[in-house]
Amino acid sequence: MGLIYFRDGKVIAESGQVKVYEMDDNRYLEKCPGHNLWASSWEIRDYEEQLKDIPRGNCLEIGLGLGVVSNYILGLEQVNHLTTIELDRDVVECYTKLNKTNNIKHSIIISDVHRALPILLNSSIKYDFIFFDHYSLIDEDTIKELSELVPIAKKLLVTDGKIMGWFDPFTPEEFLEGFNRIFNYK
Ligand SMILES: C[S@@+](CC[C@H](N)C(=O)[O-])C[C@H]1O[C@@H](n2cnc3c(N)ncnc32)[C@H](O)[C@@H]1O
């Protein structure tokens, strides 16, 4: 029988309704009830493939999850600073417990992205790279939400800045064109 993270794994961090499990050197973040899986550390392979060495300078990321992307971006030498917007305080709490580095290059804003982006627009700070990853799949609702948020985020970019969204390899074909159009992917 195959292994299941919430049956066979070990809980290594917990806060409120959020739990992080470890199993076979992989981590899994769920928001209970119902073993609602939000992030897995093995996804690093997809993230590396999609992000390559594109993040640079001053970066903004939406959706902390396990912090797989945060840690990847922070590990790139051409990155000076990363700001992460995360809705769920318990997700941030678990990340802080498991990553005790207190990295001065990393700031986390606990907020809904819909509230945080307009507030950031009022500051003079601009970003070289912005990455959206606050959704768990790409469907009609995600496309509608991104088509509202991405134009706002574009105003936060420097002139030659780059904006990207996590691409779910299991996205149904009917949503590909809409997703690619939002991010100007070819
Ligand atoms: C798919 S996970 C991100 C995975 C992450 N990139 C990683 O490396 O583990 C999505 C995250 O976005 C957060 N989120 C969901 N809706 C949000 C919103 N409206 N604003 C900000 N964060 C949100 C969730 O709480 C969750 O932590």
C-alpha cells in the first residue's frame, strides 16, 4: 500500500488549523479540516524549472505556503530582498518555526493580496520580479482573480521588471490561453 503523508508522516510544525508533515524527506502543508493539501516540498522541481534564475533584485511573492519558493528566491545571489504576502498567520507561524534563520533579506506581510497590493501601490517601492502563487489550481475563478490582480501588480514593477504566475502542469487546456495571456507567456 502507498504511503499517505497524513497517516504515515510526522507532524513537524502546527499552528491553529495549519499542520506541516514530514515523510520521506518531503514536507506537506495542510489546512484542516479535511486534509486540505496546500503545498509540498517536492514541487521544488517544477518551481526551479519555471523560475530558473529569473528572480533578481527586489522581489515580491504572493503565497508563502511551505516557503519552498521563498527559500529558492532567497538563495539566488542576484536577489537583494524578498517580500512575501501571505493571508494566513498560521502558515507564517509554521514557516517561522521551521526556518529559524531570521533572514534580513526576507519580509513577510500577513494580509490578503487584494488588500496588500493597493497599499503597496501607495509606497514608492518598485519590484524587479513578482511571482503569484496563492492559488492551488488554475480554473475560471483563478483566471478571473489573476486578471484583476496582475494589472495592479504590473504598476509595482520597474520598467524592465518581470511578472510570473505558478503554472500548474495539470491545468485543463481550456484555461491555458487565458493564463498565458495574463502573464504574456508565449
Ligand atoms: C500553493 S500555496 C504556496 C506555495 C508556496 N509557493 C511554497 O513554496 O510552498 C498558496 C499560499 O497562498 C496563501 N493564500 C491563499 N489565498 C491568499 C490571498 N488571497 N492572499 C495572500 N495569500 C493567500 C495560502 O494561505 C497558501 O499559504
